[in-house]
Amino acid sequence: MIEIVSPGPYATVQDLGRPGYAHLGVPRSGAADAPSLCLANRLVGNPESAAGIELTFGGAVLRFGDSAWIALTGAPCPVEADRRPAGMCAPVWVPQGVTLRVGAPREGLRTYVAVRGGIAVEPVLDSRSTDSLSGLGPPALRAGTVLPVGDAEQQTAIRVDSAVQSPFSSCPSVRLVLGPRADWFATDAAGALAAGPYEVATETNRVGVRLRGTTLERAREGEIPSEGMPLGAVQVPPDGRPIVFLADHPTTGGYPVIGVVAARDVPVVAQLRPGDRLWFRPVPGRGVRT
């Protein structure tokens, strides 16, 4: 068992989500930065799909009721186990009764904690992920929450000592597939979207990242009938300020979508904190994920 002494600003249990239920109005959810969770799981010998803990801006304190192998990936944070420094991106042995302290990240926003055996809360619709929009899955973690851990003996052997993550940028360039509703905007809207960086606003969460910058002018009045919304959709409400949809995004929406962030770049957007900036780089389309 792992006891949550302090969850930090916001912490949830996440795996790779519950795809395939969008037609029922159920979001995919899952880790906002799925590659980081997958890496943490590989480091401790778990399947990539095992559930771990997603920390938003660090600050968590965890107490281990049993000895365990763990790994932390994603936004790099200072980590202490029993008040001794512990590393990121490497398997770490945590003895029984030890307290793990995770500080605030130097860069990035979300840090992942994988434990050998995986977090074994009860699945809902084939996933253990917390969905902040629909309320499915376990509630957000709070002080006193106790998380069960799966059987570590059933996992594959730990075969690596460390891994390397790409550095986090506070002003990345992300690929954008234009459409499907680009025709709802003025002819220069796509150029305006790509012409300068947008700043991440404070109104940002697992549902989406709201941006500040050049407002996008519409060519049509009114709204469209609700239609399906994919992961990474750049939806534009009447105020003209784009919103990039993340893991807990709604399955449908009535504001036009000017483009969709390439699936590989969605985790990059998910690691941006308020005040960071990003550039959109239009590219030819190859399909999107829901």
C-alpha cells in the first residue's frame, strides 16, 4: 500500500485511458503525457499500460507501507527517499516505511510515479484513470488516501539502470493539422495562428490548455451543431482565444475547430505550465486520435 501524506497541488491515478467509448460520451482520459508514464513503467518492469500516479507541479509526499521499486519521469523534480536524494528516470528501491518527497519541477508541469506491480485501484470501463470531466475512475488523491499496489512478482525483470528524457521547452513548436472547420474563420486566421507564439493561460487543466495571444476572427456567425472532438483539437470559442484539448476533453463540442495538434505533440502541450509559450506549425494531415 502507498499512503498519500500530501498530494501536492493536484494528483490522480492514471493509466493509458479508456479508448473506444467516445460514442457513449465517455472521454478517453489517461495520462496527459502518456510517453512519460510508459517510460516510468518500463523502468520498473511493468507493462506500459499499468496505472501510476500523475502529479501536477510536484509537491507530493508518499509513504510506502511495503518495500517497492519505483521510477519517476516527466517534469524533473527534486526527489528524496527517507530524506536522501533519489534520481529521476531510474529505478529506485524504496524500503518499507520510507517517505518519498517530491518537490516542484524545474521545468514542465506533470511528473509520473510508477511502482512495480502498478497502482491496483478498481478499474472502471477497463481503465483505472481518474477522469476529471466525467468523474469516472477513482477520485483525485488527497491526504489520507491509501492506494493498493499490484503483484510485483508477476512483472518482468528490471533490465535498465536509467533512461534519458528529451529536455522540456518553455516555448516549443507543435505540429498542427488544419481543419476540419478552418472555413469558419477569416482567410488570414490560419496565418495568424502560426505567425506568433501563444501564451499558456492560468485557466489550464487536464481538459485543455487555454491560450492568450492573437484572437482568431470568424467568417461566420453562430455556432455549429455539436460534433466529435479529437484529442489535440484546437477549439475556438466566440472570444477568439484557442483552447487545445487534452486527455479529459469532452467527446463533443459546438465551437469550430481550426486545427488538431499532431498526436505526438499533444504530450508536449500537456507539459506546458501557465506563462509558457508555444508556436503552431501547420503540416499536412494524417488523421487524428479520439
